[in-house]
Amino acid sequence: MTKQLTLYIREGCHLCDDMELALRDCESELDFEIQRVAIDNNAELEKAYGSLVPVLASGDGEICHYFLDKQALIQACN
């Protein structure tokens, strides 16, 4: 079953772009889909993730932030 992951981002964030590219390289191998959510203009998300973006999450659990942690991603997908 394909795992649904959420990538919290800010528009124009180069770290966010870098993490998304790294995730795209792993997407078919680890069988997950990414939902991109911009936190800009959302006070609740900015409070939760503002200083951490990009943040990769599965449900309510954070997998990693700033840079892709491939080991954590593998664990989250298994």
C-alpha cells in the first residue's frame, strides 16, 4: 500500500526544493506519495513548522526536517 507523506514547505525555499528533489528520487523505490503543503499564510502551520521547514511528516509524526534523512524515511515507509 502506498504511504502518504506530507512535505511542509515555504514557497521560494531552496532547502524545500532540495528535499523535494531528494524525495522524488526515492518515491518509486519506497512506494510513497508526497503531498506538498505551503505553510505561508497559515498561522497554525507557521507556528508549528516555521523555523523547521522543510518538514517531512507521516500523519502526525515528523520524519525529518531541513534535510532528507533517508534512514528515517525508510523506517517510516516500512
